[in-house]
Amino acid sequence: MIDGPPSILLHVNSSVTDAQLTDLLLGIEEEGVPVDVSHHDHLNPLVLAHDAAVTSRLGVGVGISLGYAVITTEKLHEDRPYIARHFAGGGAGDRTVGSNAARLVKRIPLRDYPTGT
């Protein structure tokens, strides 16, 4: 477990820059849910998301790698995430991914993804 306030954990492959995370993080912030970001060498976004979820006090984790953003919960099997979407490194689709991760925590309806993302 992580000490500190409950938060969504975002495990990101080391090749993803902080600038590429901006829109996703803004989506989480808009929903008012705390997030902690850490960079990892692992390439599989499913593994990153699952590890984040089982470590998060909120039970929700996000993994970013290989052009994918994966949202999952501690209760789901690693190979069966809640959401897997293309990660563009910026834009409305990434912002919606962040928003939906936070909405999953808040147990409110998810937002629709913009067309073409």
C-alpha cells in the first residue's frame, strides 16, 4: 500500500514523457480525484495498470505504454482490464481516459470518447 491520501495510481513506461501525460492528468484533475504518477521499465500496459490497481488504496490503476492507456481495478484479472484505449500523448481522447478513470473511482457514469479516438 502507498502511504498518503487515497489516489489513482498511474504507472507509466519510462519512455512516456510528463508532457505526454498532461491531458490525461487534466481529465483526472477535473473530476477531483488525486493521482500519483510513477515511471517504470515494464512495457506491458496491462501489467502496469494491474500493478497500479492492486497497490492503490482506491483499487483503481492506470497503465500507459506501447501507445495504450489501460484502466483496471484490483478485482479484475490482469488480462481483462476495465478499459483499454489508444493513448495519443495528448488530446481529447486522453483527457477522456483520465476523466473515466476518476469517474470509475467515484462510481458515476463514464464519459463517451470523442469520435475518431
